[in-house]
Amino acid sequence: MATKRIASEAEALEQYRVSLENVEAQTEIATIMAEFGYDEIVIAEGKALFTQTREAYDVNQKEDDETSESYKNFTRLKESLAKTYTLHRKKGEIIFRKEPITLSKLVLTGSLPTAYVKWLETVKKFYTVALQDTTIQTKLVRLKITTEEINETIALITNLEHARAEYLREKEESQDATKAKDKIFAKMDDWMSEFYAVAKIALEDNPQLLESIGKFVRS
């Protein structure tokens, strides 16, 4: 079973890289470790595992970055829509304050939902109904809500929906990449844990050699 890692993943990867590189680069270490079962073939297996771990880590970082970027884009569009709709809602409530039926059709009664899906449905209903009713359009113009602006806001809603779909897709890909990275990292941690345990025994009379493969020895 893998030991718990105290260092960050990036730090662990660097330590593993140095250890696997130096165990081959220094003849004395290579000779001693080979006597304890870590010959060229076994070290090559460790290096291959390291390469897989490094690749999984890099993919995970890339997916996390893409998820962060897509979330920022989604948030930006949502804030833009919320700002536009909030102003239009206030104007609508004033324009149709004496028309309860129209207020109901435009969902301008009651409090505005906070949950995303219900909130978006409320917003979409306002612009969809307004776009289909020329009488409503005419009255909205009085407070400078033009048909062009209604169409632009509907386009913004479409962009927001696409942005959310992209964010959820990237989020899922990031989660999958994290699972794959964690799985290979556990194998790497386990392999290196045993490697270091053997190295401490093999190199106990050579603390400087032990330190050269990344294991600090207290004097």
C-alpha cells in the first residue's frame, strides 16, 4: 500500500525524477542498488511508471485550467445577463404595473428565483413573450427596451447556455483526469516508497549517496 505523501504532487514528481535519474547516473549507487534487486530493468520499470504519472499529472493540470477558464466565461456571461435582465425587469414592473395579466405573462410577479435553472427559465420567459407580442414590445420601447435589445439579450441567453454546457463538459473531463492521475500516482507513490525503503538499507553506510537520490538524512 502506498504511503501518505507529505509533499505536493509537483514536489513529489521532482523528487522522484531526481531519484530515478541519479540512481542510474551514479555508478556506485547503481551497483549497490542492483545488489538489492534494483538493477537496470527494474529502474527502467520505475522510470516508465514515472513517465505515465508525469503525463497523467500534466493532462490533469490542463483539464483543470480549461475547466477554470470555461467557468470564468460562464460566470462572465451570467453576470452580464443578470445585469441586463435586472434593469429590464424593473422597467417592466413599472410599465405593466396596472396590467396584472401582462405582469404574469412576463413572470414579473413574486420574487426572482435564485436557483440557476429556475432563474434562467424566468429570464427566458420575459424575452420570449416580449418578442412574440408586438403590443408588449411597443410599451417596452417607452423605457428604452427595443426589439433589437430583446434579440441581443436572447442571443446572450443562448451563449450562456452554450457556455454552461461547455463548463459542465470540461468539469467532467477534469474529474476523469483527476481520477486517472490519482490512480497512477498511487502506484508511483507505492513503487517509490519501497524503493526508498530499500535504499535506506542498501545505502545506510553511505548517507551522502542516499541524499543524492533525494532522501535527506539527519546527522
